[in-house]
Amino acid sequence: MSMSPTISKILGPKKACLTLLSILAVSYISSCSETSMTGSAKKSKGGDDAIPTPSSTPPTNSAPEVLESVDGEGQRKLQQHKVTFAARNLSCTMCHAKIDGTVISDLFLNSNEKSEAQTISGMFHYHSKGGGGAHVEGDFMIPKGSISVYSASVANGQSNCSIAGVNNGGVTSKLYILTMFKKCLEPYYTWGKSSKKFVEKSSIKISPPNNPSEIKALYDTGKVDPSGVSLLEGAILTNVTGDSTSGYTIKGKFKCNGAVVFNAPVAIIQSDLESTAQGCRIYSTGSIYVFGGIKVPEPKATIQLLSPKYIGLDVSFGAVNNRFLGAGTPWLNHHTYSFGDYSVILASIKKEMESLKIASMGEGAYAYNKIALAAPVIFSRSKGLLSGTAVAELFIGPIGATKYAYDPIWNFDVEGIPLWPEIKTPMVEVKD
């Protein structure tokens, strides 16, 4: 079977290294019967490391300072930096979180959003009210700022860390506000012993996959099971119900090895993953909804989720709706994300959750370990430890001192555990 130009941009050679975070693709299923599926190709190579636990050691910074993605190498470099979050907007997450790892954000610097309540100024507003700050064990990489474009009278606002009168409506004003990070926000945060705290970079680009058609192209390269699920290169998946109209559900114990692509939304409920060092990679053209945790008992097994729309961890539709339209503090309705503006995303989530009959399911204290997440929007209401890595345009976690960690199973020197090896397009680029 020959590859189209679109597919060739997505897939690398069979042994290509990784490129950060990617997408799920969903298949067409005409029946709702439980299925057991096997694809037809090689499996990934496994490593020999012991059971990983969330790292308590500050990330090392010995990796090259240019994090580019070339045939997956950028993915490895991000792993070497132990990145917990690469997100354009971390919203209130950065007001409360305990993060054992490195953070990368461009703070929506290059977007056209104009809300005073969003992104950079939103973080200042919280801290100016005495809200405290996050703990970051590693570095926090941000774009370089500039005050040269402002008059001295405006720039003098730095003396008391006030952003009154500063319009957060464009790149120029955001560059000014960025210069205040070191002086005004660093004191509110606590930092790891080896942390360089806020580290300015000349260029940061964060772009998780956002085009369902790219995931559909990936879907088309696999072996499509009679149920409609596409299995890539010897992949195995069991205990799946649903169809391409209503979406798919994985509930309870399931077996998954390799890359599985759905052409519909997916719900993963109170699940127990049986896998190997090859790990389980779930791509979907729709959103991915997780409730009740995902147990990953095998020492070398991992779970990777990728959607071009949305990933939710223990978030009811009511909570989703509140985060988009929260009274007095709309989280998203001034943003236009790569998938569309807030109303497009919200309408899609509402339709999918109703179809999957999961709209009323909600939060809990579930731990997520050895997990990797990639989507334009990621919400979590789980109060348990989230140990892994995530790439998003917007990430919002639960209010409170929630713990996040870079899981050492993704370490740079761990052989055979690539992140989204099927995706060649770089998701994160950072340059000095």
C-alpha cells in the first residue's frame, strides 16, 4: 500500500525516533459487540528498567538548550529535560500545583486573544490578591520579554508589580508583562534546589496535533478490524464496545499493545491496562474521556493518549461547561484555539459525552501514572497524582495543591519507550 503525501508527513520510518505527543484516531463500527483485535506488523523494543516511581530528583539541565524536533529527536530532548507540562496556557494550574519536573509555556504570546482575565495578566491577578504560588522542581521556560516598546510611566508599573493600565490585547503588551515575571512572580513560587526558575528563551512553539484528518490518515494506514478500529503494526486491543456513530467505550480490564486508532470519540472507564514494554498508544479523531483512573500494573507498560480536540480526566460535562463559561471568569471564551473557538469545542464535547452516556460522570481522587497526554485542550478534575508528561494549548487542573510529576519511565536514557512515534510533526520547539 502506497503512502499519500499527508500520511508521509505523519509517519516516519518504522524505527523512527519519537516526536512529542499526538493524536488518537477512531474507527467506524457498525455493531456494539465487544471486540478483540490484532494488527499485523512488528512490535516496539522494550527496555530493562525496574518499576518507575514519580521522580523526586530535580531535573538535570545537561541537555542541549535547543529543543528541536527532527525525526523524533526533539521528543528525546524533551524527555531529557523531564518536561511535566508543555502548555501554552496553564491557567490556574500554576497558582496551586506542586510540579516535580520542568514546565514550558509561551503563555499564548503569539495569539490574538485580548482578554484581561486570560493568560499572563490572569496569573498576575491571582498572585496580587495574595494567592500564593506553585512549586516547580525544574525550570520554567518562557519567552523573552521587552519593555522598550513602552513609555517609562507604564514601565514603572514594575516597581509595585502592577499591571493596571497595561492592555493584554496583543503581542506587544504581553512582551512587556513578561518582563515582570522574574521580579513579580518568582517570589511567590517555591523552586527545586537545581531549578533555574524562570528561564527566558527567544522562541517557544507549542502545537499539539489539531487536525482530525491527520489522524484519519493514520487510521487509514492500519489494519481495520471488523469492528472498525484500526490497528497499526501488530497492535492488539481487547474489551472495546461501541461504534463510529456513538463512539467507543473501554471499561474494566483490557489488553492493549502498540498503536490503536479510532475514528470516533473514546471513553475509558475504571480501566485496568494489561500491556508490555511496547505500551499502549490510543489515537482518536474525536475527544478522549477518562474516568476512574487507568491502572498500569506492569512495570514497563505505559499509556499514551492523543486527540486533536480534547482530553478529559474525571471531568463531568457540568464542569467542562463551567470552565468554558464560568460565572464572571470565563476560561476560554476569549480564545480561538487551533481546533476552533470555545463554542466549537464545547458543542463538540457536549454532543460526544451525551452520545457516550458519560455526561454525569465526575471527579475523584484517582492517580494516573506512566501516562502521556496530547491535545489542544486538556482538563483534569482528578485530585490524585498525575505522573507523566502533557502537551496542550490549555491545561486546567483541579483547584488546590494538586501534585504533578514527570514520570521517569519516559527518561531520555530509557530504551524502547518513544512518545508518539507515529507522529513526525514537532509539537514542541524551544530555541535560545
